[in-house]
Amino acid sequence: MMHSDRELKSEAQDTVSLFWPNDIHLEDDEEKYVILGYIINRFKMVIVDVIKRDEFKELNGKVERTILKKLEIIGTINFRSKKLNSKMMYYDFVHDKLLVSSNEVLIYFKPPKSWKLEYYSLDPITINIFWNNNDQARSMVFEKFTTDEYNKKMNYHWTDKGKENGNKNEMREVLRMINLTNFIRSKINPTISTSVFPKMRSDLKASLELIFTIVSFLYNLLIQKMCYLISNLLTYPFFKLKYKLPDDERYPIGVSFVLISYSFHQLNFRIRQFYNLPLQFNKLKFSKTEGEASILKGTRFSPSEYIKFYNTVWLIINDLFLGVIFSNVLRANHDFIVSAFQSYIPLYEALLSNTISWLMNSPAGFKLNNELASFLGQLIFWVLDLWRSTTLRWIQSNIGELLQMVEILTRYCGLSLFLSMSLDLTNIFFLNIYGFYVACTRLYSWQLNIVRSLFRLFYGKKYNILRNRVDSNDYEFDQLMLGIIIFTILIYLLPTVFIFYLTFVLARLTILFVSSVLKFLLISLNHIPIVVLLLKLKNQERLPAGLLLDVQRSGFHLKSRSLTMKQIYRSHMNSMLRFNLFNLNHQTIFEQVKSYNLKTTIHTNYVSDSDFEHEKYRMSDVVANWKRVSIMNLIKIVLFGETIKDYDYKRMF
């Protein structure tokens, strides 16, 4: 068995791989042909095209001036030529197939259409739809894919064991030449065009370019200027807020309308999208421009700009379309929704009042401290009366006008703005619940910490704040007596405080669940890679994730492996986390942002790490921010009496 493996390795080293385009078909068996291509090394050759000998004589010397890498003559068909110094090859015109020797293997490939952003790649591409991410040019390699039984035949033609970088670089060079096939053909035959509209008349093309120039000028003059002004107003910081960073440092952050309201945040996000559309389109045009230097420099074809631009357009159109549909639904059911809210608000008030009364009178048969329960209940009733006479009565009397305003804004600004307004209204409507929750949480946390500290007193321990540890300590008798009295009182009061705390924790979790669902829908409308999913269904060749070597009766066929849904999800999530990290750091450096021109910030295509000197957040902080709403983290927070915080959507997006 060892002997056969050694023979296989020797055979693999001596095998010559000929990469042959599958669209080459020769019909005239009496015609003399010249095979043109590139010789990567002794064992790998890429055929670009097969042309007639007479055409080659006219072509000789012209192509070399239009491309950087000179085409080579791989062989000839139906004639020998010492002048060309090439090998004569044989072609089976009946079966339309090149005949090769025993140490040669023919590998068919479909020439990728660069104008359709098709290309071959060894590594999976990165799915990144976020426009101002500082890492969007980086590619990430995902899990190593395994080849099936047929694809192990690839080892006969190149070896990729992770350590042999030379062979991998050779394969990258092969793919580079394969990706250049149609481009080189357009230089050989000028009638072949690599444009998206190859048969467009020159006068029509000039007219379209003139129209595009005029539209771009008007867009820049009217829409972009207005977008810049509105975005400047929405993001202008009208006061500073000391924000606690991961290293417990307090750092000033400029608080603007965008950081206060979800509606203003969504409006600013949409305005920035409209502002950046011309910039994205120019990047898309540049990425599709055929240039020999950029192509031969590396693997040029990339769908990243295509995905960014068209994903933005698709999301805006879908959002506006869904907004029109949803606004029609709201308008058709206007009276029903108003009457439902009119009847819901008294039920909401009655539910709160009955719950507090139930807590004040031995809930579920538990005997609580009546004096403390009555004090807390009366305090909550006083706040409820104030909230009822101000906010709830105003909402109840103006619900029709509010709903009408929501209908208009949803129709013209999209469904995403409706979700944002729903989040704002939810926060306002349940602001009293949040206040009760914070008060009960603070009271429960203080009482729990005091009980824990007094419990250490019984076995002669004391928490050392300076050294952040528990040390031994000798207590006097009067200290022990006072500690026992206070400990006993707090233990008897703890169940009453805990019942109030648990009630408002459940209310807080319910509201948090509703807001999390709304935020998830908002993130899906704004940041779902819909174009990637459409490409996955329509044209998978634009989403390369590696190579496949398929074995068929006609021979070997080189194919592009498409990204799996798992790879798409992982790549998109990694890009989103990097986008969150950039936004968090962008908000923390208030003093630098203040001196940084806003127009430059909006205008920048890619914001690099060097734009700001100090980054206060790391990727672990972003992950921790998302984990705030995880089940295990919520259980831990509830048990230890900490404040439940939602993930910071407005700062991360």
C-alpha cells in the first residue's frame, strides 16, 4: 500500500494540467489553428483562446501592446511550425475535444464574465454590506471545506496542504489567468465587448452618459446638500454626558437627537444612505472598470461593491414598499385602532392599580410586612396618579392625531420608521414601569449588599475595599450586637422588598422582550443582506467560496464552490460586529469628533483605525453588549439585584 501511494505522488508531480475553456468549439477540420494562453510552469497551462493561423499572423505584435503579460503559444493544431517553436496538438473534431497524452490532463472551465462580476477564488469572500465599516476591505477565511471523493482528484494537479505556499500561489496564478480569459479575448478580438451593454450604439451611450451627468449634478446640488444639513442637525451634540467605559473610566459623549430617539436615529440612518448613494455608485463603477494593470496585479473581480450598492437600493425600496402597504392597513383600520387604544388605556391603569393593591394585602397568602408594603404601595399610587393625569390622559385624548401622523410618516419614510416610532412610544408609555423597576432594584440591591456584609460580621470577616478582598477583623461586642439587630430587621423586611422587586422585574422583562422584537425587525429591515440571498438563488458564481473539480464522462470540470448559508450568516455577523465596534469607538471620542469635520466623516468611504487616536472599546465589549439580553445573563442579573440593561442599539448602529 505504501508503494502505491509513492507511485501516486510521483504521478501527481509529473502530470501536466491543461485548463481549457468549455466554450471553445472547432468545426473546420482542415483549418490550421493556434492555441494561445499562459504557461504558469511546466505542469500548469491556461488556454485563453484558439484562433486561426491567418488571424494570428495579423494579430502578432498588436496584443502585446495592450496587455501587460505577453500571451504565449501553447500549441498548434493541424500544422507544425519551427518558427512558432510550439508543440503540435491533436483535436477530435467529431467529439469536439482536444486529445492529450497520457501525462496530460484536460480540465474544462467556464470563462467567468467579469462584467457580471463572476470569478474564481480559492478563499471564501467576505459578506459585508456596511458602508462605513473600517474593516470592510479585509477578507475573512472561514472553516476549511472538505472535498468529497471525486474532488480528491484535485491532488493530481495541485497540492494544497496548508504548508506548501508555493503550490497555492501557483494555483492563485492559474485562477488569475482564468479570470482574465474574457478580458484577453476582448483584446485579441475587438468585436468582443466586456461591457454590460455590448451592442449599445455610441450615440445612445453618449446620451445616457450626458443624462447621468446631469442627474448626478442635480442630486449633488439638491438632495446631498439637504441630507448633509439635516444629518448635521440631528447629530449635533447639544450637551455632554459622562459615559462609563469598560475600564471604569468616565468619558464625555455628545448627546444628540440621534442618541435620544429611535425615530431620529432611523431618520438619520436613511438620510446618510441617500447621501452616500452617489459615492457607492461611483465605487461600483470603478470596481467594474476594465484595467489591465489592476487585473494583472491580482484577483481584481470582486462583488463587494456590487453587493453594497444594490443591497442598499433593495433595502430602501423594500422599506418604502412595505411602508406604503402598512400605512394603507393603518388607514383602513384607523377607527378600530383608536377605539382599541381608548379601551386599552383604562385596562392598563386598572391592571397596575389591582397589582399594587394585591401586593399590599398578603399576595398569594404570603405574610409580608404590612407597614413597608403599605408605604411602597402608597408611593407607587402617588406616582401613578401623577402619570395618569399628565401623560396617559394626553395620549388618550390625542391618539387619533398621533395615529394619523404615524400613517403619514410610515407611507413616505418606510416601515422602519414605524418600528422606530413604536419603540419611542413604548419607552414613553411604560416610562413609569421603568421608574418603579429602577427604584425597587436599587432598594433590593442595597438591602442584599447590607445583609451580605452583616453576614460576614458573624464569622469575623470584613470586605477590604482598597485591596478588593475579604480580610479578617476583630469586632467589639457592641458592634456585634448592633449588627445582629440590623441583620434581623433586614431579613424580616427582605421578602416584602423582594416581592415588589420581582413584580417589576417581570414587567421589565416583558417590555424588554417587546422592544427586542421591534429592534430585531428594525435591524432586519436595515441590515439584512438581501442581495446576497438573491444571488444565492439566482447566480451562485458571484459568491465564490473555493473550488470544486467535478469528474464527468467528458473529463474534469473546474467549478466554483458557492458560499453556504452558514458561511453567509457567519460572515455577515462578523461584519456587523466590526460595524458595531467602529460605531462605539466613534461615539466615545467626543472631543476628536467635535473637531472632525462632519462632512468629511460622511464623505469618507472607508474610515480607518488611524482616523482616531484612542479606541476605548474592543470586540469583547461589543459581544458583552449583545449578551445583555441573553437568558443566562438576565438570570444572573435578576438574582444579584443588578439593573437590566438592553443592548445599546442607537450607539452600535
